[in-house]
Amino acid sequence: MNIAVDAMGGDHGPDVIVQGALDAASELGVHVTLVGLEDLIREKIGHRQADGNVTVHHCEEVVEMDESPLKAIRKKPDASIRVAFNLVRDGNADGVVSAGNSGATLAAGILTLGRLEGVERPAIASFVPRERGRVILIDVGANVDCRPAHLFQFGVMGNAYATACLMMQDPKIGLLSIGEEGSKGNDQVRLARELFEESRLNFVGNVEGRDIFSGDVQVVVCDGFVGNVALKVTEGMGQAMTSMLKEELNRSLMSRIGRFLSRKALRLFSQRLDYAEYGGAPLLGLKGVAIVCHGGSSPRAIRNGIRQAAVNVENQVLDKMSVELNNFRDFMV
Amino acid sequence: MNIAVDAMGGDHGPDVIVQGALDAASELGVHVTLVGLEDLIREKIGHRQADGNVTVHHCEEVVEMDESPLKAIRKKPDASIRVAFNLVRDGNADGVVSAGNSGATLAAGILTLGRLEGVERPAIASFVPRERGRVILIDVGANVDCRPAHLFQFGVMGNAYATACLMMQDPKIGLLSIGEEGSKGNDQVRLARELFEESRLNFVGNVEGRDIFSGDVQVVVCDGFVGNVALKVTEGMGQAMTSMLKEELNRSLMSRIGRFLSRKALRLFSQRLDYAEYGGAPLLGLKGVAIVCHGGSSPRAIRNGIRQAAVNVENQVLDKMSVELNNFRDFMV
């Protein structure tokens, strides 16, 4: 098992990526290929280069966060994210992990590996922590301007991933809108709803933002703009709430004692909200395993993203998804 | 001071609305006019009808949650929400509070009172709790399909409300998108950004979902679909986190003792997340004060919505907003 990691992506540069990759290699027994500027990567590895589980694959170019993804990918054939996907295409790696520009990751993945049959627009699926189990939110940023048919395809992919990889049986699919009634929502959602209703998916109708956490639904479909906002709202709120809780608990001696006695419970609570624990989000619909990590990923998030890629490869996610997608072929495109 | 309350709106029917209105009348010294089916309202009031602070204003019709707002308002001249706005128009009430169909509230408000000069699309502004101060999110549901110019107008209204009513000086305005770079976002946001950049608003650029909680920004602008999803995500997450925290704290004897000692701090923490404390969201841009409450409002939320309407009337919000809007007239429409 070899996972190609784009060492140049992410808001904090190669420092964090290299550290997370080294952790993954030593702790998870996964071989990691770091793709990027070799000198820089070697410098970051420093004296940690211990075992043979890490390889550096040199390339000359990098896609910056503020570049237009499509243009950047076209004019930089030696960009780290393209080279990482090349490794998968040529059978030298089994999956890609990137914390870089997610639009560029998508573009490079489509250009290099192509799409699974029936998929017009690959999409990023993210897991949102909630009280019981978890919910898949798809798309969280790959496609910002979507047509209704794209939303329907996200539903089919979310269903396939949940069924094939998360062992959910006939997961309930909801369409993210601003009211449960069919008349609510924007034009895009109203038309997508019709497609879902005509399909054999276990479609439960419109769901609202709050149902992501409390609703009886396993897959929530939305366009990449709305999904990205929703996901980042949960992130920001998780952090803000953890601080607010600390602040309240520090106000009196009594509650500080209480805080001390509850410290283990409070730590577990924070962990349940910490995105680093989840690692990354699968980019679904490509002919290859790809995990998109948060731009601001910590080393722990990168490590867990690599773990997730490895698990998806081991579970033969692609084959299973192809079978599932095939089941819905009549309804696609 | 007399606030007209649509007694028929809301998911839980007149029970909750009447209870909240009676609480407001007795606790806040505000006169409340309950608009709706008189017999039903009188039945809900029961023996609580104590002082002269509550009037019932009968009407025959109600807009249901699943009706098309515009059609319903046009064909039901005697709908409770229309009659409530009529009371304001005719000088018999100073403001309207509704927990009903927010599209219908908007349509009735425009039809009955009209819009402030320079405003093409009234919008709902909501307050999101965060660690320090609060942030205004506009629009959270009045306009689901927006043009870039509408987003700009929401910014002007948010700025006017923050300046005139919340005493914020030159508030920082951000445009909700999925990346800070100008190239990120959908077409609508990219074009709106140009309008903001050309204006004299204190525009800080794109902000992301997480910046609602942590960013150095006081007004966050988005279309009503995205804003509504974001708002309901915060609601759902607040509730889910409160339960998750309880669950973790109940796992061991030690943490249960800790929970007991910290109970006051934990209660304050929950309160900071409880939307009922905030009451409702001002519907900005009408020639009248209107507060939109959550469909699932508790009596406490209705009471606080009425309080908010009263405060906005007392603070002469409309006059102040007109002045502020006038300052930006060159940039509007």
C-alpha cells in the first residue's frame, strides 16, 4: 500500500504535511510518497527519516491557493498534485491525499484518472459528527455552480459510498433546503427534488440545516457552495463553543473544580468535535482513491487523511462504487 | 407601544404564540394585539386574560406553512399576517411579530407597508452568538434566488442596522464564500464582490463559514438560501453539542460530580447557544418594524421577539436606517 501525498498543499506549507506523513508511515505501516520540491521536503524530514516507509518524489511546480484551478492544472504539468495523480495512474501509488487547493485536486484527478462511469461531476463527501453515528454531506466544495442533475448525481454517489464503504443499508438521502415542504428552496433544489422523487433512492425529501445533526437521514445532498459553508460553520462553531465552555467553567472556583473532575469527559467532548480526528473527505467519482484534507490541517489531520485513503483502498471502494453506480445508470445524466 | 402578533403562525400553532404574547404583555409592559381567529385565541388565553395589555383582533384567514407565499398573500386579504401589517399601516400598531411562513411575512410586509427608499429586496438579519459580541448574518431566508446587486443591498442594510441600531461604528462587512481569495466562490459572489469593492462600505472581502464565529467581521452577507442553511446548522449543532456534552459528563461518577459543581456554568453555556434568548430576526427594508421568529419558537422566543420589536420601535430604527440608506444611495440599484 502506497499513498501519494501532495507535500506542497495546505495553508501551513510542507512542514505540517511532512510531519503528518511521517507519523502515518511510522504509526500505520503505510508507505507514503511525498510529492513536491525534493530539497524542501528533505529539509523538513531532517533527521526523522528513519525507515524505508517514506519516499520523496520530486516535481518542479506547485499550484497556489489563489490560482484558478483549471488553468493552473493545464499550464503546470509538473505540479505536485498532478504528479501525485500520475503515480496512481501509472500504478505506482494506490491513492492520493491533498490539503491543497481542492479545485485543483479535482481538476488534476479528472484530467489524470478520469471519472467513474455515469459520473459527470465528482464531488467531495464529508462526515459531520453528531450524537449518534455520522452523516455524509455531499458536495462540500468541488462544484460551486450546479445544475439539478448534478445534485442528483451527488445523491447517487453518496448512496453508493454509504452502502459500499460504510456498510449502511439503504441509507436515507435528504436534499438540503430551507424548509421541508417541496415548495421551499431555490429553483435548483426544487428541480433536483423531482429527479430524486422519480428515482429508486431512499429519498426522504428536503431536510434543513439542523437536520444534519438531528434528522433521521444518513446522506445530505447540496451544492458545493452551500455544503462548504455548512461544513465550515460546524468547524467554526465547534471551536467557538469549546472556548465558550472553557470560559464559563473558569468563572468560579466551584466550576473550576467541576471542570477538573470532568476533565476526561470534556476532553472526549472536544475530540468528538475535532475535525483532525476525521482526517479528510473522500473525493468521489474519480477512477482512483483521493482524500481532500482541510487547507488548515494539523499533522494529525494529515495522518488521519492518509489512514482514510488506505482504508478506502483496502476496502476496494472503487469497485464497489462502480457496481452501485451501475445500479442507478438509468437515472444518471 | 403596541405590537401586532400573528397568532396563527408557527409550527406549534397559537398555543405557544399566545403564551409568549401574554408573557411579554405582563412582563415587559408592552401592549400586544393578537391577530387571528378570535375564538381560538380566546380559548388559548383562557383565564390568563388579566390586564388590559392584550387585545384580540379577529381575522378569517391564515397562510399555511406549505403555501406559496406570494399567491397566498394575494388571494387571502384577511390573512392574519396581512391584517397584522394593516394595523401598522393604519397607525394602530407600531410593529409586527410573526413566527409564520417567512416568505408570506415578507410578501405581506411589502404589499402593505412598502419598502424603504433604495431597497429592492428586504432581507432578514439574524444574530449569531459567538465568543465576543455578535455577528449579523443577512439574508437568512427572505430571498433564495439573488442577483449580485441584491447581495450588495443586503450589505448596505446590514451596515445601516449595525450602525443605527447596534451602535457599531463603521462595522466590517464580509461576503460569505468558500475561500478568502477573490477567485473563489460562485458567479453570484464573484460579481457581488466587485460591487462591494467599489463602494464606501468597510468591506473586508470574502469570509468563510468559520469566520462567522471567529473572524473580525460584524456583518456577514449571503443569499437567503445559504444564510438559512448556515443559521439552521448553528441551531442544530448547538442542540446536538449540548446533548453530547451531557452524555460525556454522565459517563462516570467523577464527571457527574464535576457536572453538579459546574451546573451554573453549564447552564450559562447552554443559554449562550439558545436561540430563544435572542427571540427573532429583524426583517429589514420595510417601511415598518417587523420581527420574524423561528417557526419552532418557544413562548420565551416569542416573548423576546416582541421585546425586540419594541426596542426597535423605541430606538427609531426606521428613521435611522433611512438616513443610513440615503448615504449609500449612489451605490444602490
